[in-house]
Amino acid sequence: MKLKSVSKLPALLTVVEARPLTDLDEVELSGCYISDLLSDVLANAQPGVLWVTIHTHRNVVSVASMKDISAVLFTCGRKPEAAIIAEAAEKGIMLLSTPLTTYETAGKLWKAGLR
Amino acid sequence: MSVAIPVEKKKTAARIEWHAGGNKRLNGVQARLTGKARSPAVALEKPFNTGNSDEPMPPAPAIEKTPSAGEKRQVSFAQMLVFELRVRDAMTSPPITAIATDSLRSIQHLMKAHRISGVPILANDVLVGIISIEDIINALDACHINEPVEPWMSRKIVTLRDHFSLVRAVAEFDRHGYGRFPVLDANNRLVGVITRGDITICLMHQLERRAEEAVAKEAALVATRAADEKAHRIVINTDVKSGDFESAGKLSQRIREVLRARGVAPEILRRAAIIAYEAETNIIIHSLGGRITTAIDAIKVRIKAADRGPGIENIDLAMQEGWSTAGPLARELGFGAGMGLPNIKRCADEFVIQSELGGGTRLQAAVFLHKAETRL
């Protein structure tokens, strides 16, 4: 992580034009992982990363919680149902949504220094 | 004037009402009956068999039909017993019987000795009549107490079969108003006598037995719990339904809570949670349903997953990363990466899988709680 400023959540919002779906805390992210396969995330994501995915199903929250992933960013403007957002909030997982594609999101995050 | 007449009339009326639906031949048989080879009881069996095949549902006692909300469970349990139990379970067997040539006096003594109020009468081992205490009083009143029973007994006998349910027996008591029924087996042999009292006692015994069983079961459960507690063991049984993606993750959440409370290192509890999650989603995606038993003690977490099939055709292939048979719905939800089993294996300190096509799949994995090694 070269630029500490973008590894904090609120700062990332502007980089990827994201909207918060839950309350956001000032959290230091350890990196980023992008995958739409839950088992892949379970196997390979590190704890404390930002997880970027297009999936908005409840299982995303379960997997994030299991891996101690603190924030999930949904791309292509996707948003989970209210009940799932509430569940994430309860488990202390922050959810965000960006209109950008996963590729654009990845590029911007990398460029901004989240590595 | 004799008391016998009104009593006899009343009885006849009841019988006519019953025969009206069925057997005309019967009256002829009875008129000529003198201990003949063919038992009237056989013919009398017929009206029961008209209409529905085996057990026409007689009107159940009203209390069973409209239980109040609070009593519902208890009533349905009693109801269950009444349906489950058969006449042969409640009847007095072997029955106290007399033969047609016995004197009324000897039958009176028989009734007194056995504290019963009715006796089936046999001739050549065939049921030919039944005599009640009322019949004996009538005979006594007419000074015939020392005569043979035959002219005084009732020949129109309603019998029950030993395989009838008790609920049907209760309905027959309600319908005929008799105090007892002779019970015949499939070979038309008299095998017992049943009264309302027999049914009550049988139900009480059954309830008592069930209660004892329940108490024993609970005691066993308490003992197991005590042993578990001593070993700091927690056992979580989770039934997993096929296709139930909504419930996925609850078990691993629970496992993490338990382990976290016990101060287990995060990466170790994470491994246990991933195993549980992958095992659970495997059952949801691929099987017809199954069960996961998680046992946590001071040393390790042991997760056993067993499903009801259809089984894995090629376990070696299934263990390869990227190989998956998941359907489109599962894939749409982000499953089917072909990483489930490899993930479980990677997270587990011990791992065994058995499967048979057409049978179920059984998987057992263990994670040691205090291993220094970190794997994820």
C-alpha cells in the first residue's frame, strides 16, 4: 500500500464513484480481492480486504463474514435487497455500490494505490 | 307382569335398527339356530364390511374433533394412540366363556368370580350367544335360574374383529350401546371380549409406557449433555435442505461464535468455518438433502457431513480444483467454482470422503484448535 489515504474506506468512495449502502467506518483495508466465485474468495482472499463482486446474494455476506472481509463493493450499479444490507450491517460488514464495471473499478483502485 | 318384556323389547329394537342396513338371511339363521355348525357370528360380521373397504371412519368422539388450541397436542397424541392400537391390544384374552348347556346359576357364579357382566356362550367351540347380567336377572325373576342358559341367551351377537382399531371399537360401542363385544380373529374363532373399560385401561397403560419412554429418553439426553459439558464438548446437528441457499452460512457463523468465545485463533476458526460452509453448500447444491454434525471439544472441531445422495461418480475428479457439476442456479449465485472439496481438504487437518453413485456422500473433516501452524 503506497498511498495510505486511499486504503481508508471513505476516501475510496470518490475514486470509484461509489455510494455507501451501510454506515461506513474509518477502516484500513489490507488490499483488494476481486472474484465472483464464493469458494475462490474463501480459498484465496486475505482477511481485511475490499471484496469487489457483482454478486448481491446473501451468501456474499456469509462469505465476507467468514473471511473477516470488512467491505464489499458491488459493481455495475448492483445493490442487494434491504434485508441483506441489514444483515451485513449487523455483522459489521460495510457495503458499497459503484456504477463502474469490475474492470474499471479494478483499474481505478489500483491506480489510486490500493494494492 | 314381568320385567323381562320391556328389557327384551328394547334390545330387539336396537338390533333391528342395526340389521336394517344389511343382512336379511340372518333372521332365518337365528330362528333355526340350535348350535348349528355355522356360527351366526360369521354372518353378523357382514354389516361391518358393507360400504368402505376396511375401516370406514366412524364418527369420532366430539372432543377429539374440536380440541381447544391449548389441548391440541395432547388430544392428537391420544387420537394417535386410539388409531394405532387394535382391539387385540385391549381385549381380555382368553375370554371367560360358558357352554350352552351350563346352568344360569353356574354362569352367575362365573360372573361373580371374575367380576364380569357378560359371558359369550359356545357350542362346539363356535360362538352361539352371549348372556348378560340383565338376562340372568330376568331369568331369576321368572324362577328359571337353575335351567340351562340356551333359551335365555341373546343369539343376535355383534362381534368385533381383533384387527379393528380402537377408534372403531369406541364407535361401535356408541352405535350399539352394548357393554361388551365378543372379538373374533380372522378364522372366526372367539379370541377375546372387549369392554369400554378395557379400552380405557389399554390407553392408560400406553400413555404410561410412552411417558416412561419419554422420561428415559430425557434422562439419557441429560446424561449425554453432562458428559459433553465435562469434555467441553458442543455438538451441533444441522439438517441441510437441498436448494436452500438462503440458509447457507448459519452453521459456520455458529461455529465461529463458539470458537471465538473459546479464544481460538482467527485463522483456525476461519478454517473450521470454511469447511462447514463448503460442506453445507455442497449438500445444498448437489444432494437431495443431508445433515451436518459438528462436534467441538477442547482439542478439535470435527465436522461430519452426510447426504442422501445421489453420490459422486468420480471422487478424484471432484477433488480437482475447477471441476464442478453445479447447475445454472448455483453458478448464478456464485457457487460451482469447483473449489468446494479442494477448499475443505486444504482447510482440514484430517479429511476423509466416501461416496457412491446412487448412495450418499459422507465427508469427515477435523481442525485442531491449538496448532501453531497457520494455513490461511
